[in-house]
Amino acid sequence: MDMKQHCVKLSVQPSRGLVDEKFTVLVQNLLPGFQLTIHALHQCEDGHSWEAFAHYNADATGIVNGKTITIQED
């Protein structure tokens, strides 16, 4: 089995925003069809935690490009 190492690139735009604003998640250099779950967790100054999960499948070029607004208070 050929075990190639992949350097996956993750970017999120915008880097800051309000909790209910949309943001774009871009993941590059995945294997085609790769299944990926992204988990984000943020704790506010007031102690509340906000959490988001998103499930994706990489396209034929190994890219995931998606938008999400699924953020819930923990």
C-alpha cells in the first residue's frame, strides 16, 4: 500500500464575525471523496461556549468548499 503524506490546508473566511453570520470553510489537498468532519469550539468572555460541526465529502479534485451557519450554544 502506498502511504503518501498529504499536507491539508484549512482556511475560514472571515476570520472574525458574529456568531450567526455565515462563514466559508475551504479545505484543500484531500484525497478525492475523503469524508471530513470539522468541529469548531469557541468560549466567549462571559463563559458561554459555542460549538459547530460540519460534515463534508471532498470533490474529485480533493477540495471541500462549503458554507455553514450551524452554531449552537453549548
